[in-house]
Amino acid sequence: MFDTILVILAGLAGGALNAVAGGGTFLTLPALILAGVPPVSANATATLTALPGYVSSVWAYRRDLHTTATMPAARMIAIAALGGVMGALLLLITPNDTFLVVVPALMALATVLFAGGPHMIKRLFAREMLGPLGAAVALFAVSVYGGYFNGGLGIMLLAVLGLIGFTDLHAMNGLKNALSVLLSLVSAVTYVLAGVIAWDFAAVLAAAMIAGGFLGAHYARRIKNTARLKQFIVLVGVVMTVIFTVRLF
């Protein structure tokens, strides 16, 4: 009962954070692991339950979706799908004990990306854009990461889109969300076929995240100081990184 309550609370809070600013993975993945779900299965389950939120985000940005000559839509979809499957397969062959060691590093990376993402995007805009080959390699690398671990994926995709040549932030967000759906979908299908989803927690977590997302979106407009919210999410990421680092010793 305690584990179920923990997962529900993490889902509500994670869904609300995703709706407002992102960072829900900082809560849902640790909650599943602390509830006793094996680390690889916990990561797979967290990826699956994040999918509905990505889908709703794509619908919100549906009018802003477009691509560039450097990376046509068909090529972008193929590269992202292939990278997502490769990342998911890489996770499946990672032993639970090894992934538990990797989790603090992944959480730390996601926290740094979340904290410094906007500044990184601005700096990338000032650099030379990638050509077709460089863009394909960069997107594939980020897609593999997204298939393996979902945290920080959004800001990494924004960085790649900036290097490809996008300048319209609305178009970048729309395409970022669409690619996140694709990556999460192919990863989730791979995880389902491999039988690593913790279904007893997946349904509960998904319902809690949907409810949390609705509440987060409803109350988001009342938040005046978004900088404080971002600082809170970064703090959550730091605390979770420390907790899982300490658990290794």
C-alpha cells in the first residue's frame, strides 16, 4: 500500500511538473525504484507512462510543426525511430545492477541540461549550422539517449534542432514534442515486447500523471515566478541524484 501511494504521489507531482515546466522523470523513476521495481523495468515503465503527456503536447503545437531542407520529415522520423529502438535495446541488455550505478550519472546529466538548457540553446544559435550528415549523426545520438533514458531528452532535442537550422521556438517545441512521442512510442513498444513493463504500477502511474498534468495545466497560469519553479525542479534533480549516489555505498 505504501509503495502504491508513493507512486501515485510521484505521478501526480510528475504530471504537474511536466505540464508546467518538465522534470517529471526526476520523481517518477526514483519512486518506481524505491517501490521495489527493478531499475531497468522502472525506467521502461516511466518512459511508457510519460507518453500520454507527450501526445497532448504535440496536439497543442500541431499548427507549428514543420521541418527544414537540412532534415526532411521522412529522414528525421526514420533516424529518430532507429535511434529510439537502439537505445531501448541497449537498456534491455544493461544488467539491473549496472543501470542502478548509471542512474545517478543520468539524473545529474538531466539536471544540468534542465538548469542550463536555455543558455545552451542561445549559444548554439550563434554557431555554424550542421550539414545534412552532421545533423543526422546528432539526431541519431540524441535518439539513442532518448530510447535509453528519457530525462533531459527535450532540451537535447532542442539543441539538435537549433544546430539543424531552426530559429522559431514554437516550431522547435512542436517538433521536439513530436520526436519525443516517436521516441517514447518505439521505446515503449520495445519494452512491452520484451516484457519488462511493471504493469501493476504502470496503470496507476499513468492515471496519476494524467490527473497531475490536468491540474498542473489548470494552475500553471497562476504561477507568477517561473524562475523559482525551475529552481525547485533543479533542486529535486540534485536531491534525487544525491540519494541514488548514496544508495550505491
